[in-house]
Amino acid sequence: MGALLDVIGAVVAGSLVVTTIILSILNFQEFNFNIQSTLYLTDSGEEVVRVLDQYYLSNIEDIDTISPRLFRFKAKLDNVNTDSITIEISNKKETIGYPMTVTVVNMTTKASRIDAGPFVVADTNVFTFYNKFLDTTSTLDDIRNMRIDLSFPKEAWSTNNNTKLLYYPITFWKSLKTIYINKIK
């Protein structure tokens, strides 16, 4: 009888050890997946912001239309021709967020193209516009600065069929000094 209890005890103890090892491996895989996803979000989010800030928003000449989810303006992307550029967040949610696209219309040929995107963002209200006193404004002639609040989502490791999301929020400000300088000339 004592030998049988020793065997049962060894089986229980061995199964606990094996279960602990398997759960540790699964937890490590989840942790590793989420770290890799966070690094991907950080890299891709920073790249999107860099392109928006240094390419599309760098030579704004005039603002056409604004809303919390749309910014349409004129700029010289190639320092020669003026283009109409639209940065828009769709109001139709896809799997984990809303698509953001950058559309460019050549003002001389009227050719339109999606130049960047779609990038998935977590919210539709990303643009806030400010006057020279940093008060929010919706008057096109008063806009001197803008704040862009982007949050990029990505699915995290899910163990129980619930979709968990990781977010990489980033906020950046843009001074629209070229518009002001063009207006005082």
C-alpha cells in the first residue's frame, strides 16, 4: 500500500512540475510576443509621425478644410508644384481601428493618388487646431498651430479568444509658421 501511495504521489508531483514548465513556456511566449508587438508599434508609429511631420506637413502654404478627423491643405511636396493634400481618418472602423490615408492631388494635372496608408489608428478625432494664443479654433485664418494625437493599435497575445490590444500613443505639435509668413507678405 505504501508503494502505491508513493507512485501516486510521484505522478501528482511530476504532473505539477510538467504543468508548471508548460505554463512558464506559454507565459514566456506571450511576454515575448507582446514585447515584439510593442517594438513593432513603436518603430512603425515613429516612422508614420516622421513622414507626416517632415514630408507632408513641412511646407504648408494654405489650409482648405479642417475637422477632428480631416486636414486638407496645399503644400509643395517637391518644392516646385503645389499639391492638395488630404490626411483623413475614415469614420468606418475596421478590425482594430480606423484607417488613416494621405491623398495627394496634383493641382496642375488634377491627378489623384493615395500617397501613404492606410495606417490603422485607434481614434478618429486626432487633429486639434490653435490660434496664436494657443486657444482652440476652427477659423481657417486664425490657425497657427496644430496638435496631432495618434494612437496605433496592435493585437496582443490572446489566450482565451478575447482580443486584447496594445497601443502606442504619440502626440506631436506642428507650427504652421509658413502660412503666417505668407499672409504677412
